[in-house]
Amino acid sequence: MEKTRPILKLMVTMATLLLIVAFGVGHVWSAEKIALKKYPDLKIGFTTTNFLQPLPVSMANAKKLIDWASDQGFAWIELRDPSAKLTLDECKQLAAYAREKKMEVGYAVQVGLLDPTFWEIFFRGVANAPVFEGPKTLRTLAAMGEFGADPKKKAWTLTELYKAVKTANKAANIAKSMGVQYVAENSFEPLKGDGVTGFGATEFFANVNSNVGWQMDTANFFAVSRVWTKPEDAQAFLEKNIGNLYYTHLKSSKEKKTTDILGENELAIETILDILAKNKIYYVAIELPLKPKLEDCQNNLMKSIEFLKKNY
């Protein structure tokens, strides 16, 4: 019996070390992925635009966000690089870093189809986007500067619609040739124009070619669009265009304002998630209003996760 004690002690020590290594490796790679009980297949992530004030765009800050996302159990991030500031080499390094952390990444820029800088930013972005593993998308806004320059503007003119469609078609064709899906986000434009003097998202997506995809923002229909959308109209638009949807910004609006933390939306979150899950549109990125303090950005995001877990 005495002779077996050193052996038993050694076995216990080795078993303990194996457990430490196992848990250590798990911590290095990622936490258990966030999953919703009712919608387990959805890939829950966030857009890094939430953190742009405390963590401006840089490779070092992007790594910090990948680390944090991995530690919290997010499946992916939308890497928002508004003017495509990151170089191709930096994006390759970030893509490799994300793979090590088992994080998927989608790439997004912040420019509208009618903005004078669209092509300059797009060409840098379309070179960066293919290096990341994830939804394989390159996202821009549909509308932006033309509305910002005119507070009273409520819709595109026919000339603007024509130019937006032409630009989107060209951008999407180029992106497709480079192995990524171009997507445009609904933003300032109305859901539907009057068909004579004003035009919006309905007319835009009805006229673009099959290479142009949609990235939905769930609150922009109500809190950003210059014309408030009836929830039933937003739902009808989603159901009609679901075959062209590639991923979603999950954001909440209440009384025509975006909320700091996810909560109920004019078009119910459950309705949206039902449609997404049914149609296998799995990539969902939480977007929240910007805050100057990193701690507030993190807390608001995790409170939003609590809301989703509790209700769905």
C-alpha cells in the first residue's frame, strides 16, 4: 500500500494539470458561444461601431474587441471601418488573429451610394473584405450624405434613385468578382416613396440587379428614416425581401428614438427573429448608440444580451 501512494499522488497531480490546461485552453480560445433558447441557430454578434468613441479604428483596438467578443461568447463581429482606414495588410493580420480566437468577422464601411467619396472608400473596402472569414459581406449605407445636407429631405428624387441603383449595381458586380457579397443598409430613405416625386427602399431594391444584397437595420425604419414606417409595412417589406437579406443589425426603437439597450421595438423583436430563423438568416449584430466610456459600451451590450436571453 505504501508503495502505491507516490503513484496515486502522481496520477492526481497529472489529472489536475490536465484540467488546468483544458480550462486554460478554453479561456484562450473563447467562452461558450451565446445562444438563445428559442433561436439557437442565430449567430449573435455586435458591430464595432458601438465602441468607436472609446476605441477608434486601429488594428490594436480591433484586436481588443476581438478578444473581448471571444471572452464574452459572441459568435462574430461586424468590423466597422467607416472610411476603410485599415490597410489590406492590417486586415490580413486581423483575419488571422480572429481565426485564432475562433471569431467570424464581417467587414463594413460607412458611406452612402450618392456620397462623393463612395468609390474611393468602396475600392479600399472591397480589397479588405475578402480576407475575413464569416458572412463574406461588404456593407455600405444606401442613403447618407444627401439627407444629412438637407434636414427637410424625405426621399430620393428620381435622378437620385437612378444614380443609387446604378452605383449599387456596379459595386455589387465588383464585389461578387472578388468573392464577397455587397449589401446596402436601409437608413434615411423612406420605406416607399410616392412613385412620382419621391422614392425609397422599395423602389431601390425593386430595381437593382441580383448581385445587390440587403443588410437590415431593425430600428432605422422608425428612428432614422425621415418618414416613419408603420410596423406592419416594415414586416411586409422584410417578408418580401427576405431572400435578399444577408445579415441584420438588431437595434431597438421606442417613440421614434433608438434605445441605449435592446428592448422592444415598434416591429416586435420576436416577429423579426421568427422570420430570420425560419429563413435561415443567421448573422445578427447588435447595434447600440455610441457612448464615450468603454465600460458603458460593454455594459449596455451585455444588458442587451440579458434581454435577449431572458425573452428568447
